[in-house]
Amino acid sequence: MLFVCEECSVESLQWSGQCAHCGAWNSLAEIRKTGKAQRNSVEVARRSVQRLNEISRTHLTRLPTGITELDRVLGGGLVPGSVILLGGDPGIGKSTLALQWVATQVDQIRVLYVTGEESLQQLALRGERLGVDSLPVSTMAENHLESILDQIPDYDFLVIDSIQSLYSENVSSSPGSITQVRESAERLTRCAKENDCSVLIIGHVTKEGTLAGPKILEHMVDTVLYFEGDDASRFRLVRSFKNRFGSVNEVGVFAMTDKGLREITNPSAMFLSGSERDNSGSVVLVTQEGTRPLLVEVQALLDPSSLANPRRLCVGLDAQRLVMLLAVLHRHGGVSLGGHDIFVNVAGGIRVMDSGADVAAAAAVLSSLFNKNFPADTVCFGEVGLAGEIRPVQRGEERLKEAAKLGFKRALVPKGNKISRKIPGLEIIPLLRVEDLVAWLE
């Protein structure tokens, strides 16, 4: 018998009212472990010992999902025996994506969709809305972990919707608790590896924007995907934060429609469509999401403020980085911004985490301050240092090629970004310091 704290996951041999490690009250939950299972696991571990130079290094066989944007995020397709964690806000489209994914694979492999939060009738209604209700998708409404584990040997792909709804007989705490989530994820992962069955685990996101449950949950799985999007926008992004079989920070772009999620094959054109970039404070940024260059619109609005501490509001960019940029503009660019409320937004509901967005954000702020339109046929990118220098960023040439493909004629880029060959139809304007950017906009 073992007790585990649901707050810090520290194990204890006896129950107490307060955790000795983190000080939380009434957080110890009982986990029943049998000695026979422990002996079996030790025997299996001894039998599976191999020398590193004797291990087979055959290439991993990937199964395409039938959804191009999802294949991009996964690194080329579904790897047999892999465990994928998909997290996102409630109602953003996690279950919709999972059902569409299962529908594309049902003709190739044996799939099972397990729902612990809805009835099978509700699942059928969603399938009817998505137009996949006529496909022979195996479904199961179950919360009992042991019953689900019994089904894994009969299938190649399993969807768990969601991990917070499962409960195990080995844990005395209620479903959704940290102990239950960790126990369920651990046993699902172990069973998936043993039976070469791929598992997609859907997880909820807390108010703080992190996956509910212990952080160790992300370390147990092979791939961690986050579903991002704004309630006011129809765009949805699936971003990989961890991938043992591919690169991280890859992004798949979707649009939410009444028929489900639709792939966006040219997201740059989609994010810029319908925008009026002839106004001051509007700048086009070429950002890099994984291996894909994206063009998005960065907007800024400056308004005279009578407050002692003017407001600084940032949506889609790092708010702390914006404060740093304002300080650099004041110190090295000679631009006083202390008497203005400053609002910065990335159009389309996308969140940009690329440091190369610094130049675009600074240019948008300066354009709004000078009330001067930023040229609509011009793009920019670059990182701003605290000393006022504009630093080069990765994949500069790929960014410029994407801008030229969409018809842009001019680009403000860091001088340190060396371009191997001239890009037809695109004028390159090198920037060395923020003073160069201020002088170009004045």
C-alpha cells in the first residue's frame, strides 16, 4: 500500500493529514500495488536488456494520417506504438480533430474511439455533423481504465477522450485527480508499447494554460501537441512542443467550419486576406513556425494617456518582450513613449513566439506614433538586442522567398542575415541598429 500526494506527487508509506514535502492538506491518495506485478516487471526488464551495438536501427515506419497539416506536426505520420498527448481549451476542437483523424485511418488500421465524457449517441451526432457517421469506426463509452486496457491488444490506434475522465481500481482518489491522471497515463503508455498500439490522449487545459495533471504527464508520452486558437477567430493551430519522432514547434493550421476542421494549405495568404494595411500601425511580419514561414499582420495603436502608469496591452506576442522593446526604442532610438497607452495585436488570433518579431512590433509602434503608413508591399523581421542592435534570425532566406511568393516587393531584414542569392522582385533593406529603423520610418 502506497500513498501519493496529489499536489507534488511525492510518495509516502503511510497516510497523514498534511504532506511532509509540500505542506498541502488532505492531498495524500492511496495507491494499491501488488508485489507480484513488481516481480513481473523486474523479470521483464532483465529479459529485455540488450547491448547498444546489437539493437536494430531500422527506419521507423510511419502511417500517414490523411490530414496533411497533422502529418506536418507529427513529423510525417503516425508511428506505431507512439503515445500522443493533445491538449487545449474546452470547446476548441480537440474531439472534432480526433474523430476526423480516426475516420481517415479506419480503412487502413483497426481503430477504437473511447469517450469518457459523452454518450455514444452524442458521439454519433458529432460524426453526423462531420459527415463520418457512415464509417465503421469502433466506439466505446467507458471510464474504467482496466476495461480499456483489455481492448488495446485488438486495435492499432486508440483515442482516449479524455484522460481526466478515467479511473483505476489501484487508486482510491476520484477521476481527474493528479494521482489518477498519472496512473492512467503510465499504464496506457506501458500497454501501448507492449502491444505496438498508437494512443492519442486528449487532455484538458487549466486556467493557467497548462495541461491539467502533473508535469510528469508530458514526460511520459512521446509527443505533446497543443491546440491553440481565439474564441473570436475561426483559425485553429496545432503546435508540437515535444516530439520524439520529429521536430518541435511545427504548426498545423486549420479553420473551424460547420462541417468540422478544414486544413489551411496556404496560411500566410489566409492571415493576410481582407486586411487593410494602408493604415498606420499595421506591419507584415515574416515569422518562422518550425520549418514553415508564415506571414502575419502585427498591429499597434498608441493613444495619449493621462494615467500615471500608461497601459501596455499585448495580444499574440510576449508582453514582457514588448516592454523591453519600448525601453530599447527610448534609450537607443530617442523615441519617448511614456505618455501613451500602447496596444499591440497579432491579427488572426495566432500567437507568435519567434524572437524575430521584434522588428515588426517596433515598426508597428513607430508607425502608429508617427501616424505614418508602413508600406503595404513591405515585410520585415529581426531580433532587437538590449544594446539596440538588430540581430539575425534563422531561416532568413526561406522567409524572404515566402514573402516574394505572395507578391511583396521590399523587406527590412537584419544586416547579419546573409542571402546566398538575390530573390527576383524583392528589394532587401539591411538594418544594423534600431536607429536605422527609426530613420527609415520618419
